[in-house]
Amino acid sequence: VAKLEDDAEAGIAAILAAGVTVGLNGAVLFASAFASLAAADAAAAAANVSIFLDNDYTLAGDTTLAAHWVYGGRKITLNGHTLTMTSFFAPARQMFDVSSGGTFVAPVPFPAFAELFGAVGDGTTDDTTALQFTVDWISANGGGTLQGLGKIYVGNIVVKKGVTLRGNAGGYGYDSSNPVPETTFKAAGTGVVVDTESGTGIHGIHLAN
């Protein structure tokens, strides 16, 4: 999965660097060409084309985006507001900054990645905010799978109804014959590493103190 995500990001980067205007749905627009997030979205929606998020934005209020947005190396900061999106695509890279709070309403892809909201998975950074935000988003938008990428995620989270927490194959402890690293959830201080509500699932995850 990680290799596919890296390939997807490389492909997007090449398109951005070349300034290609032909692509998804026949054409692609670039957000940086417009004066505002709203203007970029309106133009892409009216033309029925995809638009690359190649500019940073911070929401000043609750916002609804109607176009199909594609990861372009930049992010939208929710800033405590609600962002509603009809459609988006991103590899396992940060597209939304939720450090200052907010709510995300959008269809949940399969699988979903906490990296979308800023999880790092380096075994040191506290990823609690990004992990819990991802779980809450999945649970509130019809359920789905939060996929780990063979990293060490530090945090204390509650897995809610309709959410499956899934690691990689062979993720139950260390297996020297398996070249894919295990997905580990490590406690951020004291407390339960992963708590669960009814209607959840956990597969292929290694837990550590």
C-alpha cells in the first residue's frame, strides 16, 4: 500500500511540475490560479473538472466544496470550522490540518489513512489528534477502515462504531521473514493505547507501551 501511495504522489508531483492541463475528467485546474478557495472550487465545479490543491488555505467559516479536489502538496486548515466536500483524492499524505479542531464531512474512501490529517507515524510524534480525528470522521460518515502503513503511531485513541483499525499482513508481532514492517500503536503517556466501542474491529495491529 505504501509503495502505491508513493507512486501516486510522484505522479501528482510530475503533473504539477509540468503544468499539465489535461487529466482527470478531461482537464485539471490549479487552485493557485484563483483568488480564493471558493473561487477555485466554483470554477472547477462549473467546468466539471478536477482541481489540484497546490495552495494552502485556512477556513474562516464553515465551508462546502462541490468540485473534485486532488492532493497537490498543500493543505486546508480547518481552523475549528466544518469542511464539507463532495469528492477528493489524496495518497497517504497530509491534505487537511486539524490541529486547531474542526469537523470534516466527506465520503470515506477505502481504505482511509490518518496521514490525511497529519499523522506522522515516526514513533515519537504524538499522533493522537490526527488518529482520533480520522476515527471520528470515518464513524460519522458511514464507517470504514483506518489503514496503518507499517509505521509506529504514538497516541491514545477510542475506536468508534463502524470503524475497523487495520494493519499490514503479518502485523501480529515481529516476523523476520516478512519484509513489510508491522503497524504499531504506541501509548502516548499513561492510559489505554486503543479503546473500543461495540461494532468495531482491530486486525494486524501491534500494541506497545
